[in-house]
Amino acid sequence: MDHIVFKKSIFSYIEEPILFGRVDVKWPFLTSNFYISSYICPECGNHMVKTVFPNDLEILTEEGIAKIPRIFVCANCRTIHASRPGYKLSKNNGFYVSLDPRSFEDFIYYLDKKGSLVGRRGTLFNEK
Ligand SMILES: [Zn+2]
């Protein structure tokens, strides 16, 4: 996935509590390691889904390689968002990329293979 380069995110991210059974998330992919997150997509307002990486995933950004513990995805507008290592997404200093349908689908399945449903408890305490 070397051709995917994340940009510095220009968005403000908003967390919204999840009311189970009331959130209709667009997710047409047969993944096993993505689950709903508490973040709203800054582009279209849908709830984003996330996956957590047992080992930090390396992504290419316009600043170079970043090693990220988790990633957030909106299937409605095909954007992918990552917090800066050591920070929460709501610090608004992370990265994002917008992809065409084919690249988006390929990337989702790539992330699904690397990802996990298991929360990394330790990482939360390191976030600022
Ligand atoms: Zn969206």
C-alpha cells in the first residue's frame, strides 16, 4: 500500500456516544476486524468504523512514515483517518486520505488483515 499517502488532516473531529441499535452505518464490506467507533466523519457526518492494530501499522504520510495503533474509516465518503501517534483523533493533528472506490476497497481489506477487534488498553493512557 505504498502508493497511499496520508495528508495532514484539516478536519475537526467530534466524538459522539454510540447508542447501540440506533446507529445505521454504511459498511458494505465483509470484514472481520472493523467495529463502530465513537467518532463522526468530519466530511459527511456518518459514524466512522475503526480497527485496532496489535502491532502499530506503518502508513506513509506527507511527513514520512507514521506508526499508528488504530485507524478510522468512513465508507460513505471513502475517507480514512488516523490520529497522530500518541494523540487522540480529537486533537485534530492527525492524518487522512480520500480514495477512489477501487483503492478504498483494497485498502479496507488490507487493513482488515492487519487489524483486530481487541482494544489496546495501554495506548489510551499514552494519548494526549
Ligand atoms: Zn464520511
